[in-house]
Amino acid sequence: MKTLFSRFVKDESGATAIEYGLIAAGISVAIIAVVNGLGSKLTSTFSSISSQLN
């Protein structure tokens, strides 16, 4: 039982998976922020082009 507990404490694979998950979540938030910023700029650009064509 003691060796099982010591192996469980030394096992870091779960911590690594959580860290990778947090990194992926951070990258996702950054991508969403950039896409939202570009989306609003593109909307205003296409609105300007549309108004100039009419």
C-alpha cells in the first residue's frame, strides 16, 4: 500500500495533461480575441466598400 501511494505521488502524467490543457485554453482565448478584432475591422471595411459601390 505504501509503494502504491508513493508511485501515485511521484506520477506527474496527470499534471502534465492539465498543463497542456491550460496552454491550449490560453491559445484558444488568444485566437478568439484576434479573430474578433479582425472581424470588426473587416466588417467596417466591407461596409465602406459597399457604400462606395452604391
